[in-house]
Amino acid sequence: MSVKARMGEQTRSKILSNQEASEKLLKTTECDLENRQAIEKALQHPAAQLPPQFETHFYQHQNLHQRRYLRQVNYIGQMTFLLYFFIDYFIIPDVTTLSATLRLSAVVLALIGNYFCFKLIKDIRLLDLILPVSATLCCGIWFYILSQSQSPWISTYVYASVIFVLMANLCIQVRFRPAVYNSLVMSVLMFFGVISLTNLQDALVFMVVYIPVCLLSLYISWINTLNARHHFLRSLLDDWNFHTLQALAHTDELTQLNNRRQFVHMAEHKIHAWPISESVCLLMFDVDFFKQINDTYGHDIGDRVLQNIADIARKEMRRKDILARFGGEEFIALLSETSLDEALMISERLRQKIAQHEMCIDKKCFNFTVSIGVSSLKPQQTDLQTLIKEADLALYQAKQRGRNCVISFDVGMPEPPKSAVKKEIKSWIV
């Protein structure tokens, strides 16, 4: 594979991983039992009340899925307000010029405002308020237009104002409380507007028609926001399950490192994607006299030894390195963008850190060591299996030379006897 092709593959993989990450609501670090219990409790709540730690996630989720919808309904609402001019032309023809001027001015300003709001504002809560606030302002403009007319159809035409509260409430997707506040303001505005245009009796009849419509729109708004929270919480739970199952499949339970399967997957991808293959090195190390540690102190202490080695190795590795427990007391690490000399320096530093670490049990302290084998990827070689085999041969030589040392692979390095081979290399590669 050419360098250009590898870089292209790497770019495509990065794009796909970013897309997958954007679809996930939870990070792996957030998938603990406490968060799961909080999610399940919220789902059982009648109002699906969001846990405080997930409110930001909810707004980000709504911003991702509702931003386009809110932009579209705002444009529809503005065009609807403008097209009502043609109804004004027939019902209140004496204020046609005033109606055209005010409606056109309001819509132009709204279009400009919408453009900049959706371009600059990132908070979905503010974007969710644009249409309700705009509907209230347009309602005020509309009542002003009616107040300037002498048409005999005014007392009937005022009933068309219910469209403002319908558009304001039905399009709210994020929070329900602003819909309630906006409905109260709009109801007061309409009541006094109708009184000023008709009389108290007609105003009361209007409110008899208006109030059920307003309450119905509020109920639908409540259902919309409730369903949005339920959908979000179920998505959180799905993400929690996904990350948990993924961790079980890819993580070693004892050390919390990558397991062998995950290491092979990640390392093969790294080797084939990275354009400078000769700068990749591999470390394989295991615990010296590990059986003796288990026999002397017990398997529980042996597990703690492996956990301590994993913690030390995790601190010594860089973010771009791939570290894993390969099986039993064996660990493996792939170092990208690393020359052989740099890999030997990292290995030696790791060996010293482990050798200096001390474990104490019942006031009795002991040390443990590791042997490390190092191999480097050749320019003509892009095979992970060969790289592992070479590191394993170097590790065997480190054992033969007294343990607690670092040995790099050499072409003339002898093969170990079959009895010394723990497993065939082919069985390591899944």
C-alpha cells in the first residue's frame, strides 16, 4: 500500500470515528453504576426529570437533532404571517397599506434575525424560544393593524389570532416551562386586544373558544418535551449498555488494559494505516518467576502484582501507544512513531520503574521484575504476526540471560526449543 493510500485510509477512518463519536451521548468514563441508576430513576419519574449531570448532554443532543427543525418552523411561521396579508386585503381593505408595510418589515427583520441567531447561537434553549417570542410580537402587530381598521368583520376576524398560540406552543421541543410563560403573556395580550376591538361580552366569548385551544396546545407541547426527554434517557441507557459490553469485549477485567483481541485489532490497523512503518516498535514483557510468586504469596497477591505492573506501564506509555495484557503474566505494547533506540530507552525505564516498585504484605515487602523483548517493524514488513514473533524471541533471550533485562531482536537470534514455547504465534492472532 502506498503512502498516499495509507494516509487516505487513515483520514477516512478518522472521519468515521468522529461520526460515531458524535452519535454517542456518553463517554466510557461516565458508564458507572451510579449513572445507570440515575438514568433508570429518571425514566421512572412521571416527568422524566433529567439528572443534573446529564442536562448538558440533553441540550447537546437536542441541538444535534432539533436545530434544523427549529430553523424550518421559524421560516414557515414567518411566511405564514406574511401571507395573511392577502386575507387582510379582503377583510380589512381600509388598512391594506399599513398591513403590507408592517408585515413585510417584520418578516424581513425576522429573516435577518433568524439567520444570525442560528449561525451564532449554540444554545438550543435560546433557539427554542425564537418562535414563541416572535409569535407574541407578531400577535401584537396584528392587533395593532386591526385597531386601525373600521371593517365590520373585526369581531369575527379576531378569532384567527388563535393561530399565534398554536404555532408558539406546538413548535417547542426543548423546555416546557417557557411555553407556559409565553402562553400567559399572549393570553393577556389577546384578552385586552379583543376588549379594545369589541366589548367585554365578545371578549369573554372569544376566551371561551381560545382557552381550550391554548390548553390543548400546551398539552401537546408538554407531550413533545416529555417524549424528547424519554428518548434522550433511553439513548443514554443504550449508550451505557454499548460501552459496557464493548469494555467487557475489549478490556482485560483484572488490569483494565486492552485484551489480546483488542490489541491485535488496534495494532493491525495502526501498522497498515501509519505511512512510516519502519518507525513502529513492539514490546513484549512478562513477570519473572511469576509462578514462584503465586506459590509463595497466593494467587490474590499474584493478581495484585499484575495490576501494579499494568498501572506502572500505563503511566510510562504515551497516549499514542497501545498497551495490553496479552495473556497470563505477559504484557505487550505497540509504540508508533518510535525508533528502535527510543523503544529501548522506554523499555529500560519501564524495567527500572517496575524493579524499584515494592509491594508489602503483612509488613513483609518484596520486589518483582520483568524481562522485556523489543522488535521493530522493517520497511518491507507490515506483518503484526512476524513482529510479535520477533519480540517473543527477544523476550526468550532476555529470560536466558538472567531475566530483569531488555533485549532487542536480532536477525541471528536462535529459535527457542519447542518445549520452551508457551503457545504458537498463530494462536495469538485472532
